[in-house]
Amino acid sequence: MSYQNYGIRPQLVERIKYKMKNPVVKDRIRQLLGNVTKYDLQDRPKVRKLVKAAAVILQEQLTDTQEDQIVAFVMGQKIDPNNTFHLLKLWGMFR
């Protein structure tokens, strides 16, 4: 299922992809997500906190609706950061 099905705008995704090309920003996001588990990514308050922290790093002003959409998307993917297949699937979604 695509991120667009969750109401996330392609313009936002493209802007974030562009910002992630900056090595400093990419490293800060990597540090933020480095110890995240699949259980963390199924805990709505933790996901919301991660989304807010990532928005600060990326200097993105997200509306409450955008936050809700991103949280719903992350939880809907049932991501296991230790599962290579899950990571490849996500990579394919955002290439």
C-alpha cells in the first residue's frame, strides 16, 4: 500500500527525500532511528514522538493531520527494522 493511500502528499515526500541527501541531516535521522524496534514502531505515542523529532531535524512544519497520516502509515506498514525484506519494501516505495 502506498503512502498516498494514507493521504501523504508526494510533494512532502519529495521535499524530505531532498533534505535526506544532506549527510548531516541523514546522520541525525539515523541516530534518531538507530535503536528503534518493531515494537516501538507499533506503539502510537512512540511513533508520534519519532515523527515530531524527525520533523524538527528536517525543519518541516507538520500539521496535526499530516502527523496523524504519517503515524498511521508507519503503523500500517508493520515495519521490522531488523528484517531486510521490510527495509527493501520501504526503499522501493520511496525511490
